[in-house]
Amino acid sequence: MQVLHEELEIGPDPAEVGRARRWARARLARAGVAADEPLAETLVLLVSELVTNAVVHTGRDAVLSLMSGARGRSVRLEVADASRLPPRTRRAAGDETSGRGLELVSGLADRWGWEQEEGGKRVWCEVEPGSCDAGGRGRLQGSGRATYLGFERLLVR
């Protein structure tokens, strides 16, 4: 994997989520991450979740960053937005169509968190190469969260 440091400005439009996924997939392929399909699929799903949260919950512009270190260390995703409200993990009821994003991020990423910044916040997550299984499900498989497996596949494809 090549060293990666890319940024994309995101507008406050739900259509930007698809654009962010396509952009991330292309950047990951260029950096050699696409060769590890489970890792690439997990990262694209995480991009989708973090960008969706920024677009839906802030209604403001955001910046998506993709970074990796030398020698195939972890890949870090960050979404910076202009809202100072902290991200909030919810427990969605079984039939609700939203409210699972940060729980999904927590299940897929090796680490995640957020930081206040001047004028807003930055939500980030990191995934280690090799932490995703052959099904591209990261840490969700076997974690007792089987209800997300179909949901994940719908988002990725």
C-alpha cells in the first residue's frame, strides 16, 4: 500500500454520500488498497457512514480525509464539519431505518473517536490491514450483530 493523504470537500447534499464513496474507492485503488477487497469494502462503508452523519446531522459543508502511513499501517478516515455538537450513538429499534451509523462504525473500525476543533469537530476512525475478514465485514461478523449484515451489503453495493 502506498502512503495516502487525500481530501475531498463535501457539500450539504445527500447525493454527496455516493460521490464520496466513488471518490474513496478510486483513491484506495490508486494507493493499492483495492487489492485487499475486504479492507477496501470496509473503508468505503465507513466513508459512507461518516459522510452521511455529517451531511444529515449538520446540513453544512464537510471535508473527508483518507490517510495511511508507510508500510501498510492503519488507514484513517476523518470527516471534519462545522458543527460543534458531538456525535451521538443511538440504539435504533428493529424497524427504524436510521440510527445505526456510529454503532456500525464502532463494529467495523479498530478505533474511532471525535475531537472538537475551532469552528466544529472531526470524527475519525482507523482500520488495520488484516482486521477485515474475507466477507468484508470487519469486526461485525461473529460480534452478535447479525442484523447488520444484510444492511451492510445494501450500503456497499
